[in-house]
Amino acid sequence: MPAPPRSSRRRNHNGYHGRRFRARTVYILITAWLLTFLLLLGVSIKLSMTAKELYQTTVLQRKQAQELALLHPQVTALQQQLDALVRGRLPGLHPLEFDKIIPIDKDYVRNILFTQTGKPGDYRYEYKLTLKNSGLTAVHPIVRIIFFDRSGIQVASSTIGVDETGLPTLDVLERGEVRSYNQAVPSLTGKEAKYFRVEVDLPDYQRPAED
């Protein structure tokens, strides 16, 4: 029996390789499609979870904001009551305000300006105290600034007009004179001050004689 022509064998061989190539191409396309589908599915699930978490977070934040809005008047009222109690127990207290000239007009003290420095646990207070002698004679005022926390506990103090041993200095305020003093006061307890009180005194030799 005669052998098939060579051209026929070549066509059969080429057809076989063509089918294998097409099958491989289809396999690659199907695999790529499946991977793309799985990737898109994963991204979709992740986005869905993220959107759900964002929604839950938004709802929680709104709820907390509403609760804070309801509590704010109560907290304000309680703070006002506490302020009244502290100031009633310690007469002469002033709210401690910073970067603002606070008029005092007590004896020789005209006004005071506070600045807060430091950090929580290490608060420091700087102040500028202005004195004025409206009397007829020179005086030697001794001024003490006392700082209190929210509960009325003393946390710091500073004195002008005495030296380190507590003796009066020779820094006399003449008649009609206006003078300013600058001091930096470290907190004694590390607590934040909320109030202050000004105490003014004179040395024994300038105090009015008692009857």
C-alpha cells in the first residue's frame, strides 16, 4: 500500500499543534478570568466591610456627640456649683485667666496679667503685677499671689516686697508712683491652677497703730 503523501502528513501535524495552541490559549484565558473574578470578589468584599465599618463608626460618633451635647449643660452646672462652693469657702478668689489684664484695684494692687507655660504635670505661671501708690506717703507694700486648683487647694504662691528670708526689702513705692513687677512661679504640686487670690500687707513699721 502506498504511503500518504508528505503534504498530507504535514497538514495533520500542523492541525494537531494548532489544536493544542488553541486549547492552551483557552486555558490561560479561563485561568486569567477566574483570577480576575476572585480578585474583584475580594476587593468587593473588602470594600463592603470597609463601608460597613465606616457606617458603624459614623453612627457611633453621632451617638457620642449627642450624648456629649446632653451632658454639657449638666457638666457646666456642676462646675458652676463647684466654683461657688470653692469661692464661698475661700473669699477673695478670682478665676485664673491667661493673656488678659485682670483689674484688682485692691489697696496698692492695680492689675495683674498671667501667662501659663510648661506642660501637664509641670505647669508654670508667669505674671506681671502693676502697683500704684495713691497715698500721701511712700509705702513698702508686701503682695502675695496665691494659686489654687479647681478644688480650692493651694498649688503655688509668690511674694513681692520681701527677700528670701522673709524680711522686707528696701524697694519702696513712692507717693504717686506706678511700678510693675514680673515673676515666674513654679507649681508646688504639679496641678493646674484655676483660681488666684491677692493678699496685700505692710511691714510692721508702716502698719497703723492699734488702739
